[in-house]
Amino acid sequence: MSRNAFVRPACMTSARTHYCPGCGHGIAHRLVAETIDELEIRERTVGVAAVGCSILIYNYFDIDMQEAAHGRAPAVATGIKRVLPDRIVFTYQGDGDLASIGLAEIVHAAARGENITVVFVNNANYGMTGGQMAPTTLPGQKTTTTPRGRNVHLAGHPLRMAELLATLDGPSYLARVSLHNPVEVARAKKSIRKAFQCQLLGMGFSMVEVLSSCPNNWGMEPAKALEWVEKNMVPYYPLGVFRDAMAPASSREVTENRDESSPKREG
Amino acid sequence: MRQMMKGNEAIAEAAMRAGCRFFFGYPITPQTELMEYLARRLPEVGGTFLQAESEVAAINMVYGAAGAGGRVMTSSSGPGICLKQEGISFLASAELPCLIVNVMRGGPGLGTIQPSQGDYFQATRGGGNGDYYLPVLSPSSVQEMADLAYKAFELAERYRTPVMLLTDGVMGQMMEPLDFPDSPPVPGEKSWITDGCKNRSRRLVKTLYLDPADLEAHNRHLQEKFEQLRASETMSETYAADGAELLIVAFGICARVARTAVDNLRAEGFPVGLFRPISLWPFPAASLQNAAEGVKSLLAVELNAGQMVEDVRMALPGRKVDFYGRMGGVVISATEIEAEARKVFAGGVS
């Protein structure tokens, strides 16, 4: 018996994405969409789109969404979640949005343990504006605003967001995953699913940092770009789980689709 | 029940009674009592008070909360309102209702914590990027702080727009007796909120329109709304205007001081009246034109270098309008206004 192994997740629209060939957003979108389908939360999920290449994510997700100002997605998500504590609220942000202009918003949402999920796509540059230096651009990496390579003495050092947020007490789940091969994609899926589960259980802030490629702005073939992620990004941004509040009770069955996911402290 | 309250607290209590259940804000003088009051009171009625990490975050929380269907507000003062302008432009474009309170202090920059009306331009000309306005209401008593907080939520939801209550440090700090209005405004139609697409097609709250034709159409829609507001939602008051030869035009705290000046001048036999715009945007131009009919001279009085006076002059083309203002946190006294008025009469009311 044969089955169609590649079907569009039910919560995605049939719109063709505007992403460049080899871009990781398509995969990351799919992992989020599959998670929403599997957890059966489409009708009670509100997504927040962030400024960057993925701003048009709402064209591809058949769910309620709000579009945030640059960097403000965690603040917008906070507003939504405080009004609707039983809805599932997630942001989908890039590295410039989350780690540069929106650094205060992400750090404080994490510190508050805001019961939201953040999908953070790190592709080491500003994609939408044409490949400028991001806070996650690697030392020595060439971008349009670091044409001779990022000189850390002039342009500073990259931010490791998962580790940075792991210094805080608020988060329930923090992980870094990568999309550079199918095994890692499968791991990424598990992490994203777990992050949403944390929210369903009312455990507080969860974030998955997703290392992704940007072949067009990097000036590479898609396959070469995936190799570059593995050889250059992964050593600087180690993959792994930096916080897992579920871990001590890992023997416990995770109950999915719980109706209540109220904030874990008083508002 | 009549009670004594500070202006800032009156706004807070009125907003709560008007059904506001969400407050996101950041401390700044001279509005802090407002948020402190709500920090105490909102949890008592099941509401949410959240002190945000910044003014920028606070206004974006307001955006998310309003888009999710909450009756929501924030408050600040000049330097903080500047930071909120990003969010206010987004709220106006996404047509999200909320109340924003600006308890004005002297500027520019950090300026002073003393009262001022220097944010009139910023408030009545939109303040952020793009073509938009928001209704701006200016109370002149603690009672009106409460009444206009109600009115603000009603306008916000009827027109799907952020509304600003523009007041100042004196109004915010002063205590007066007041009565609270009875019942909260009826919630507006909320068929646009993002609360999960259960049994309906999905909804978006957004401000990006990449196609110029789409963005122009969206702008035209907004402009139609502003036109409707101009036509139907101006508010103003006249005082002792019958037979006045000199009409003083002032709003907020200045109008209050001017009222005393008018009483004193009338007692001396000077035919002086007062016109007080309550909605600063939309500016009550037609009402001012009516009030100015038969008046020989006009004098605008403000705690700034002359901002509202431009709207007065636009409403009365060809008419001479004198201006008297103080800046930097200095509050005008009735004696000063009286002296200015006497000068006008001495020069021959023209």
C-alpha cells in the first residue's frame, strides 16, 4: 500500500512562498505547521509575524495572526496572551528582529516566563534587506555591511541567544537546532513540538533557535550553504537543549491538548 | 457617590469602570499615580496590570491586547509618548482601539517634570510615521478626566482607533470632587479580533501593504474615517461668550485658569468670554467660528510657544489672533491673562 509521504500540513494555505531557492524558512514553516496540526491547536492558535523575510508568514498559515513592528513580536505576543491565556501564542522571528532591535523584548518576555513560544530562525544575516550584518553574523563573515568580513574589534561579537536566555529563571524550554540535514530537521521538529507542549502545559516561555541557510545572500548554491551551516555555524552555535523544565519529570507522560494553559504566575 | 480624587487616579478609576481590564505601561513623572493606582485596583477586578520593560514594549503589548479583543490602555508623559509613537502609528493603521494618556510635562528632551502643553502638535498631527490622526481629548477638571476616559473608550471602539487623553502635570496631580458615570460604554463590534479561528476563516491584524494600490486604498479608508470624526466628534465649550468683545481660546489647565480671569475681567466690566476646545483633534473649528462671530478680538493662551493657536488661525482665516504663552513648566496665572486682556482692550479691541 502506498501513501503520499509529502502532503501539505492542514494549517498551511496553498499559497506559493516568496522565499528564495534553498531558504530554510520553508522547512521551518512546515515544522511549525505540522506541530500545530499534530497538537490539534489550529483553531486556538494566534501567531505573531515579525519584520524580516518571514513577515509574510501569514500568507502561508491558515490561522489567526498579528503582524508586529520590528523586534516587538514578544511584546505583541504578551499582549495577546494576557488577554487570551487559554490560546496558544507563538512568534516567528529572524535574527535581526529578535537579537538586535528586539533584544529587550525577547529578554524580558523570557525573564517574565511569558507563556508563549518563540521560533527563532538564525541565518546569520539580514535577509530581507539584502544580506547585511546581523547580531548573529559570524566573526570574519562577509556581508554587505561587513564587506571585508566581520571584524569583531569594530563590529563586536555575535550573540548566542539560547545560551543568553538560559541565564534567566523564566524560560521553561530553550533549544538550538539546525536544518542542515534530514536528521537535524527531524530533531528540530521534536524541539519545536516540545516548545509548544511547554506552553500547552502552562510552563512558561519556550524558544527554539533554528540555524538556517540563506544561499542567496551568502552567494552560495543551496547545498553548499547547508554545508556552511554545518561547518561554520554549528561550531559557533552549538546544538542542544539549554533548558528543559520537563526533564526532571521526563518519565511522566506529556498530556497534549490540555484545555488550560494559564500563565504560571499571577498577572 | 461624590468622592475626592487626584486627576491621574480619576482617569485610572474611570477607565476601569469603563471596562478597561488591561494596562501596560512604564513609570514616568508626572503620570505615575495613574499606573500605581491600576497596579492596586486592576487585579481586584480580574484585570491585568503589567509593568513593561520599556515604553516601546508597553505600546506593542497594547497592540497585541487590543488585537486580541481586550479593552486596554497605557499612560505616559512626553519623553515616553515619543517612544510610543512607533506603536501608535501601527495601532492607527491596524485600526485597533485603545486609550493612551499623555500627562504632559515641559520639553523638549527630558525638559522638566513640571506641567506643559508642549505636546499639542505631536498629539494632534498623528505623531508617528505616515498619514493618520487620532482623536485627542483634553480635560479641564478632575470630573472631566473621568468623563473623557469613558468617552475615549467609546470613540476608540466605535471608530476602531487609538484615542489620546492629553492632559498635564497640574491636572494629573490636583484633587477635586467627582462623580463617576454609571455604566461602561457598550463594546463595539469586534468581528475583526484575532482570538483563534474557531468555526470561522482566519483573521489578520496587520499594517503592511506592499502593493501601492492596496496601501492607497487602505489610506483612503483611514482618511474617510478621519473625515467622519471631523464631521461628528468635535467637542467644545463656551463660557461667558454672550456679548463678548474679546474671546479667549484655551484648553486643559489653561482654560481653567482663563475661566477665573474671565470672571475677574467681567467683574471689572470687560466683555470677555472663553472658548475651550475639548477635542483637540478633531479641532472644533465650526463651533469656534460660531463663537467668534461678533467678537472683536481673539487671544489664545497656552503653556507652550503657540501650537493650538495655529488651529485657531486656520479656523478663522483673516482674523487677528493674539497669543500669550509660557513654557518650561511655568503655569500661567489668572493675573497674567487679565493683564494680556487689558492690553488688548487698551490697544482698542480690533
